[in-house]
Amino acid sequence: MKFGLLIALATALFVAAVFFFVRSSELLLSKDYLAAILHLVAGLALSKAGLELARLAVLARAPR
């Protein structure tokens, strides 16, 4: 149960990160550079958080 919940949260964070990256590219095309950089930083932070949750899920599933 704990593994499934952590994987679901990690997947949700990765999907949110992809949204931020897509939005960042749209902002770059409209030449709004500051907003694009802020969205890029938020996307990177979400990616890092998703990666850490995925690692935690793998550790939670490992036999003891």
C-alpha cells in the first residue's frame, strides 16, 4: 500500500513537472523570459521531488 501511494505521488509530480516545462516553452515563445525561467525552476524542483519519492518507494519495497 505504501509503495503504491508513493509511486502515485511520484508520478503526479512528474506529470506536474512536464506541465511546467511545456508552459515554460510557451512562455519562451512569447518572449516572457522571466516567467519562463521561474516555470523552469519550478519544473526542475518538481522533477527532483518526484525522483526522491520514487527512490523512497523503491526503498520501501525492498525486503528487510
